[in-house]
Amino acid sequence: MAYLASASWQPYTLPLRSPLRTAHHLWQQRCGAVILVRDTDGVVGYGESAPFGGTESWDGMAAQLAMVLPQWVGRPLPTLEELATWLEPCDSTPASRHGLEQALLNLLAQRAGVPLAMLLAAPEDTPSSLVPVNRLVGSGNVQETLGQVQRGFDEGDRCFKLKVGQDFATDWQRVQRVRSWLGNRGELRLDANGSWSLEAAIAHCATLSPWGIEYIEQPVATAADMAELRQRAVVPVAADELVASPAVLWELLDRGVADVYVLKPMQLGGLLRAKAAARAILREGLAVVVTTALDGAIARHGAMHLAATLPKTYAHGLGTGSLLAEDLAYDCPAVHRGYVEVYPTRQN
């Protein structure tokens, strides 16, 4: 029987290539921790914890890791079913829980000799080695937007997410030009980061609907407005910033606020919680997109393996590594021609 021989963590700071404004924050760098666990056979598992938003502070995460990790050393390695008990002290601190769980999952997957996706998969799942990824196109003028889409298309991208919400007249022109050039050769989705009012969103969706919009991500800020918009809009809507925790997600599902749910494992408290959430969403006949909260390479690697277990319905938001000026030294698949190869397949 193998035991956990050592467990440690190391803080990191990763600068962004340029400041990024989300609905509630201006991000210039990403701060978190790398977690390393080693068993008595010398197998090492890596995890990543990086608080995002108001649920958990960096200091709170550091205190949690410093408390939990020493208690693990010397214990027999857990089974998948026992992970929840090991992680119970972190149930209210999602980023800490994510990193600790991921480190153990990576260790268990290596010991089993399988990709992480195989460990996360339900019996009915058929994990895919190739996961489609959207290309993020930031706000800008019409020509800049079209140029970014054309470059992405030349590089193999076939799904593009345009940031909108600053000036609808310009956004409409951007959408028209991109769709006119793209035709039916690719998908186009929008992200308003909750910047529209309900009435504006209803009007904007009607105006945009002829232009083949796959969905609009977080068009309005509140759950009540999202539920109302979904009933009245002619374009599918996706919940992103609202999906702040598993408890909130169940409330959103009960209220029927979205057609698509964007899941960030770091905010949901780990890959297994995110997988359970995805299965619940899919059972309702709705769709799931996996993305990250500007995470480093270790957390992105886990999110990619989670996405590999899901049906091929929508491209996932897993190209966020391009937003970082520096990254963690970890072997994370890069986006290539609109896909990430999550794990290599055997060559016959």
C-alpha cells in the first residue's frame, strides 16, 4: 500500500500580457499556488489553487493549504470515493479545494496509468483526445476585429468569441463584418460580461439574431434578468459570471436562466464538482462550456481533461493561456488549429 510521503505548496504570480477587465475587476496579474504531493513510490501529483472573485482571499487560501497539507502526510492514498473526506476542510474555499483535489487526482491517474480524463469520466462517457476551443476576440473597431478573426481562421480556428458591450452600434457592425466574411465556415458567439440592461438585451438579441449567433454569454448581470431574457430573446443565452459556486448553480438551474452554462472548475471547487455540475446540466437538455479563471497551465490542463469527458456540442474556452505573459512550467497542451490534444492517442 502506498502512502503520501510529502505535500507542499509554492506561491506564484503570473503577469498578463495586457490588463483585462471583467465584470467586477481589472486584472493585471494572476496570483495563486502550485501544490505538489508525492507518494512513497515517488509518483508526484500537481495541483493549482488561484482564488478568483470574492469567495476566497489569497491569504485565506495560503492559510488553508498550510493547515491541510501537513495533515495528509503519512496517510494511505485515498480512493476516488474517499477524496471528499480528505477535502472536507476546504468545502467553503473553492480555489484551495480545487488545487488539493487536482494534485491528488493527478497522482491517482498516474498510478492507474490513465489520462486524467479517464479518471474523471463516468462509465457512459467516451473521452475524446481532441477538444474544440474558441478563439477570444477582444473589443476593438471593426477592422481590428475582422483582422483578428481572419488571422485566427488562417491558423485553424473555427469558433470565435467577440467581446461586446461598450458601444452597440460598433458591435453590430463588427458582427456583420465578421459574419459576412466568415459565412457558414465557423461559429460566432458574443460575450457582454453583464453590461446590458434587460430591455437593451432584448432589443440587441433581436437585432443580432439574423447574423447566426451561437449564443450570447452573460448579456445581463442578474439571475432575474437572465431568466426573463431567456423567455423573450431569440438568441440562446449563456450564464458565466453568475455561476459562482455549486449552490448558486443549482439555483440558476431551478430558475431556468440559461441555455448554456459556462463552468470554471476553480470557482466550483474542483474537477469532480465541475463534472457533477456538467452532468446535471446535460440531463436537463442544456449545454456546457468549460473555461478557466485566467488560470495557469496546471489548472488549464485539468479543465481540458474535464472538457474531454463531455459531449462535443460547443467549443470550450480553454485558450486563456494566451492572455498570460508568463506561465507555470508545466506540460499543458497548446491550442492548435482550433483544438487542444488533451492526451496523445496510440499510433497503430
